Amino acid sequence: MRSHVVILLTCCLLASTCYAQVTMSEKGVTFTRLFKQIRKQTGYKFVYNNDMLPKDSHFDVDVKDAPVSAVLDKYLRPVMLTYEIRADKTIIIRQAKQPAPAPAKAVSRLQGQVTNESGQPLPGATIAVKGTLLGVAADQDGRFTLEVPDGNATLTISSVGHEPRELQPWEGMLVVRLQMAIRTIRDVTISTGMFRRNKTTFSGATTTFTGKELRQAGTLNVLESLKTLDPSFVIVRDNIAGSNPNQMPKIEVRGKTGLSSNTVRDQFSTDPNQPLFILNGMETTLQQIIDLDMNRVASITLLKDAASTALYGSRAANGVVVVETVKPQPGELQVSYTFTTRFETPALRDYNLMNAAELLEFQRLAGMYDPGHFGGNLANDNLYNQRLAEVASGVNSYWLSSPVQQRFTHGHSLYVNGGNNDFQYGVGLNYRDLKGVMKNSNRKTWGATIDLNYRKGKVNVANSLYINGTDANESPYGAFADFVKLSPYYRKKKADGSLNTDRYLEVFTVETDQFFPDTFRVGNPLYNARLGRKNNSNNLLVQDQLNLIYDISPHWRLSGGFQLARNNGSSILFISSDDTRFDGKPASQKGLYTETRMDARSYQGNGMLTYRNVLHEVHSINGNLRSEIQEQGQTISGYSAVGFPADVRPNPAFASQYPPGSKPVFQKTKVRRVNALASVNYTYKNRYYADATYRLDGSTVFGSGKRYSSFWSVGGGWNISSEPGMKNHPSLDLLRIRANIGTTGNQSLGSYASSSVFGFENDPNIFGQGIYMTQLGNPLLQWQHTRNANIGLDISLWNNRLLAAFDIYEKYSDPLVVNGARPPSTGVSTYAFNVGALRTKGAEAIIRFFPIYLPEKKIMWTVGVTGAYYKSRYEGLSNVLGNLNDSALKSGSLLRYVDGYSPDELWAVRSLGIDPASGQELFLKKDGSQTFTYDVADIVPLGDSRPVVQGIISSGFTWKGFRLGVSLRYSLGQRTMNQALYSKVENISLADLANNQDKRALTLRWKQPGDQAEFRGISITDETPISSRFIQKENYLSGESIGAGYEMDAAQHPWLQRLKLQTIRLDAIMNDVFRLSTIQSERGIDYPFSKAVSLNLNVFF
């Protein structure tokens, strides 16, 4: 009878266990959380010792109607835990007893580290021996120690948000890199440049991209790739500089926050709308980021709103770009080598120029050969017939190809690293020769890096030495515009087929006076290019950064960093006295030599106390106290000299004098900053979270009356998908809302704002040496504050097949800081003052969908779209900036400073078209009447030069190791000033008639009464005012990036192991391959734009 009872109780227990089923789908779960959910759904109580549970271990749980025993087997065995289910519905958790090793097998002690594909540690990653109960969890630095049986053991490594890996262990230090799971929500953690935050419990608007993603988008530099990946990061194209490799780009993040105007500037006075750049936790320059070796980049994080940027206070109003480089990893010696080649060709199809016959006919119709232009009828007829004969003989020179080239760029990057669990080292070398599409223009960069890292117990010491050099050359062919305007009836080649390098392309004499005939000469830019023109600049940066970390306890950490940097640069411009531009000048003013030298030194230091803890398993707290000091100093000196003999080398000793009215320049500046910061993040049950930041900044940029200013932010969010009623929703994976508000500042005005600047008069007078004030200091200048509010929504559906992020924001900068020109009566040229405000409202979206997702076959297809919209307007300016508007009017600028309108609004008089009877332009006045008289009082706003919306349409396909990706940029609704219409169709003076023009000057201009034409009469050579006819609405679609690649690793290709190789990756990328626009305009005035094809080969062994 007793045996029957035992059997009956056992069956009841087993039945109860089998009947009690668990359903749970949640990411980032701890064991404590798992046990609570099982108890809640089944009633089972758990008994265990907290010390047995792996620290910082988080894993994904996805079970449906599963027995309790199956759930426990699945998640306890990999971490060497076992369990016992008792009849009283109690489950006892115990350490699993390791089976005694077989006598024939030995056990090895394996140490290693688990990182993501960028080399950043993955705390809590699980490392298990496949088919056994052996396993551990990685610590907060991703490190682990595991006893592994010798033989054919296989390790399984997994981490939240990453693809698991299986591999065979080997002797020495094991470093495992896990790739991010494509369908998971990006950015499990984000780097703010000061510390890391959990993406799902941070209220800030941020995006992070790995170095691999950046290199797949392009190979030019990290910022060009970043604009392809994030719609809020915009590089404003310079139509003058085109694709010049030595031109620093103009960058904006979520629009403008400041005013740009001409002022006294220095190295620390940058574009007031440029974001702040942080490299490995320290502030850096745009040039250093541009020249940074892309293969060194581990990740880039873009901080956009107050919750994320308030950490940087007075310098973060325009957003923050945080760049982290690759760190050395423990283990055996590892070598990574990357070869990059780039083929670049000029984009010349945008130039719609006349051929020789068309230009000659246009000149005839425009009256160039009429009596009086070059003298009498005979002189004009002779000149016309001479050129007509050249055209008839077949002369039709294509000058645009003369100064350009198609060249290959090559780059090399090598990084060697290794070490053990206590000490790691890394040494990197890189070199790149980036050739531009203008002949002999290039930018050579080279660099060396030494990374050392020591970690023992609670102490971590890291040091990085970085050396970078650049050598940049501009083309000796000068401006591309000089070749664009050359007439095609001039001979580019001589009769023998050689290139025409004569001093003049054409010389003709007109007998306007019996004794003093006039001689006209057309200079040959090919001749000038051979005269040894030099336009070179070079730069050398040496930077050393030391970081210290001391773990006081499991919850407290003390860290600090200090960086020293020195940057030396020089530039030389030399133009020979034989250059045709000096024709007609006295010998004492021929030739030009200009030399400028710069020496900059800086230091930065910071200290931070960090607290991190989880209280009662529901309250997560992360707090930081930080302070920082900074000093930047620079010295700039330079001079110009003229009066060079012919045929001399660029040596200033050969000059005879300074240019008239000129003298050497010398400038020495210094900026100091100090700040204190407090930041805290609180999370409750991974559902509700809040952030708060307060920062106090002090700077010598501002006067004694306003030396310090404070900045702050508060934010919060709600993970709706973590609510109990939403966790098991079959379609919803993630749904969270976040919001924040705060203030940041802008210090881009330089180091002169609070100081008065004086200069000495060139010539003394009877009273002695005179001085004058060039700038009046403002000791009461207020700091610019930008209030930034952001609301965001993140959503993931259908097992992460649809991912989307939406943000709306408002930025309000008040007061603005302006370095504006003052009236001449004041005796001061510039003065910094506060005026008005700038309000920007915008929205952005990132959407990605997987139509095909077959991970077991490694086949995936993704499509995505990003979009950004914003609108800005001035407030409170009144007429304070009227002098700047007057200057803009005189210079022909279409921008104005007017309340209620955008900084990018284009202003001009409205046009009603061309009168068919007279060929003159008809204007619309403000009162609605019509007139032939242009009046500046009728100038009105005509539209914004920034797109209504712009973004990227992308698609990617992967099949095993093969990858194909396409990114197309779209831009809608922007108003563009078509310079080609204004300067090469109309507004062609008598002197400019000799230059080549746009074809539309011949085909679309009015010629006779009754013509329905778009442009004024072809014979009109007086100045054409800018009107709405030249401002066009533009929409365009361009091939931003098209790439394909193939990657092989040793796990799938065993032959790589025999060659001691881990991975080989080959990528081919095309950038800017096409551009379809609704308007026809010239792109690239002084330097043409380009199309590029890149090949990137990476070998890791």
C-alpha cells in the first residue's frame, strides 16, 4: 500500500509539473526576473543563493506553453546550475556538479573576452561548452574564465542583441567578436563620450553606427558615410569648392542655432552651426575627424537632443558627434590589414556649354562684332572672320578636360594588437594618398597609434599616443572656372598635335589711335599651370591621452583622463611673376608669395565619480559626478611678398617688397574652460525611466560680467512593451515613448568676443605711431542658450521584422550672439552683441522592414527609408541687423535677417517674365502693379533654400557571406538660385561676351518682337538684377552609395585556418554615381564634383 502511495504522489508531482506551463517573451531578462515570472504563472516557489547566479547576466526568453522543467533546463544548464522540484511546489536551485573528467582527458583553463564587432566589451555574455553543463557569464568588461575539457570541445557564445557563435577553443587568450543581430533594435548600449547608457532606458535621441557600417557606406571619410546613415546629419554642399579634397565641409545637425557673419576669427572661431566632435572622450577638431583613418573607427554615436547633449553644456547646441576608436584586445597576436583603392572621375555633364559655332553665332547676335566694340568695322570684321575661319577648319576645343584627371587613390591601414588578461597593446599605422579630380591636387595623410592598456584587480590604466600628418596640394591649374569660360574656337592643340602652352591663346591689335593702337590678349591657363605655381599646406598633430579607472566597489567607480596635444601647420602660396594675371602691372608688384604658420597647444583633463546599482531588483540607478578643465592656445603668423623676377623658385628672398598697404600679421589667442556636471538615470522594472543632467560652465570667451552659465536637461520614458499585459503580445516586440527638454549653448564665436582688439597704423604721423580699434569688446555679452525639446517613439513589430523610430523636436536659441559690422561713424569694424532668437521645429523618421528573413539559410532582404524635415524662423530681431541686410543687398546676397523668416530664405523681386514686344523684364511690385523698373523696395521672400524633406531610400540583400546594398538620396521642395542662368544666360556684360556661355543664352533669349522667351534680349549687355526667374524649385534623386561585398571567416571556410587567417572581407562601393534633378545648373565652380568607385580589402589574422 505504501509503495502505491509513493507512486501516486510521484505521478501527481510529475503531472503537476507537466501541466504547469510557462509563456514568456522578453529581452534582457535576469534569472531573478525569470524565477518571478515562473512563480507568478505556476505558483512554484524558488529557493536559491544569490551568489550562485551569474552577475550582470541578461538573456532573451522566448517560450510558449512550455513545461517548467523544459524552461529551467534551457536556461540553467548553460551556466552550470541545476534544480530540484519538490512536492510542496518548491524548486531548489543548486550549483551543478561538474562530472569527473575521464582519465584520458585533461582540462584546460580558458580565459577570454567577448566583444561586439567594434571591439567593445559585452558584459553578461554567456560562454558554454556545447553538450555539457559547463558555462559562465562574462563580467562587466566582457572577460571570462572557463575550465574546458581537452579534445573536440565546442564553445557556444551568446549575448543579448547579437548573433551567437560556435567555435573551437585554442591555447592562449580567446577573443570572441559577436555580430549585432540584424533584426534587433539597434544600440543595446550607447556611448555619450563620457559613459555608457542602456539604449532602452535612456530618454535621449541618439543613433550609433559601427565602423563596419560606416565603411560599407563609403571610404572617403567617416562623416561622408554618416550622412548616408542618419537623415539629421547634413553636409551642406559647397557649389564653389565641389569635391576639393582639401576643403573642410559645412555640417549641420537638425538645422541652425546661430548666425553666420563676417568677423575677426581664429582657430577656435568655427561655423556657429557646426556640431561638437568628441574623439575617445576628448574634444577634437573637424579636421582631425576628416583625416581619421576609417579603419580605426569602432563606432560613431550622434547625440541630437537635450537629454544627450546637455552633458556637454555650452558647446552642444548643434549636436555632438562621438567617435570611438578600436581598442586592443587580449589574446594571441592579431593583425588586421586593410587596402583601399578609390577611382575618381570628374562629373562634367552638368556643364551645358556652347560649342565653337554656337558661341560665335551668339557673340554675333549679341553685338560683340558691331562697330565700336573693338574699334571700327574693319577691325571687328577681321576678328570675326578670323574666328569664323577657325570654326570652319574644325576647331572645337573641349577645355573642360584640360585641368582634370581620372586617378586612383590608394590607402593602407595596419593594426597589430595582443596581450593577456592584464596587459594589452595595440600598434597602428596608416597612409593614404587622396588625389582630387583637378590635376596635381591631392591630400596625403599618414598616422601612427600606440595603445596600451593595463588592468589588474580594481585598477585600469590606458594610454594612447596618436600622431597624424597631412600634406595638401591645390592644383597648379588654378580655378576650374578659368577653363569653363575659355572659348572653344581657341586651339587647344597645335598643328603637330602637341598641347598648346603658348602664353596667349589669341592676340589681336585694333588701330583705334594712329600712334597708340590697342592690343587685346587672351591668357592661356595651360601656360600659367607650367610656371611652378605652388599652393601647399601641411600639418602635424601629436596627441597623448591617459585614462585611469579605479573600481572602489562593485557599485562605485572613479575615473579620470588627461590629454596633451600640439598641432603645427604651415601653408605657402606662390604665383610666378610670369603669370598672365600680372600683365600690365609694374615689375615691383608682379608675383606673389604668401606664407602662414600656426602653432596650437592644448590640454584637457577630467575626473568622474560613477555610481551604479540595482536596488531590490526593480530600481536601477546610474549616477555621475564629473568635472573638466580645458585650455586651447594658438599662435598664427604670416606675411605676403611681391615683386619677383621672372623664372625664380618660390623663395621670399627674391621678393622686393610687401604688397602695397600690407604688413606681416601675428595673432596669439588663448581660451580656457572649466565645468562641473551631475547626471543621473533611474529605471523602474525596465518599464519607466528618467534622466536628469545639470552642468555649470565657465569660459574666458565671455567677459567678466558673464563668466559662468548653467545648462540642464530632464527627460523620461515608458517601455510600454514591458508592461505585464503587453509582454506576450504576438506582434509587438518593442513600443516605447520618450521625451526630454533642456538647454545647451554655443561657443563658436571665438576668443575675441569679450576683448577689444587694437591695431597700429601703417604710417606714423607728426604725433607718433597711431593706433586704431578693430573690434570693441563686450564684457556683458550673454551666453547663447538653446532650449531643446524632443518627443520620440520607438517601435518594433512581428519579431523585429519592422523597426521604426520617430522624433519631433523644437530648438529655441535665445539670445543669439552676433559678430556684426558697425557703422563707419563708430570707428569700430565689428562688435559682438546679443540680439533676437531663432526657433527651429522639425521631425525625422527611420523605418526599416525585412520582406525576407531566413537566418537559418543566411538569406535576408531589407528595405528602409529615412526622412528629415525642419523649418526655422527668426524672432525679435526688429531692425537691429539692418546694417547686415544693407551689406547683403550691396554684395548681391539673397539672404536677409528678418523676423518670421528662415535663415535660408531667398529674397528677390518677383518677375512676370519677358515682355514679347521689347525683350525687357516685367516686375511685380509689392502693391500688385507691374513695372519695367527694378526696385529693391519690392524685394520679397521667395522660398527656403533648404529642402522641405530629404533623406535616404535604401535596400540591402545578404546571402551567406555576400552583401548588396543601395542607398539613394532624395530631396524635395528646396528653392535654388541657379547661378548658371544668372551669369551665363543673362547678365553677360560686353567683356564677358568673349567667354563661353550656357547654350540657353543662344536658344532661350529674346531675339525679335513677338518672341515668347524666358530671358531678356540677346543683345542686352547691361546688368541684370536678380529676380524670381533665377530662383527655381528643385527636386532631385542621387545615387549616394551602391555597394557589394563578400566576407569569409574561418568557421565557414576551414582553408582560412590553414593560412592562419580569421576573416577576409572585400567591398566594392560606388558613391555619387548619378544625379537626377528637375533643374539644369552647373555644379562645381572653382572645383568640379566627382563620381567615385572604391575597393576595400580587409584581412584579419
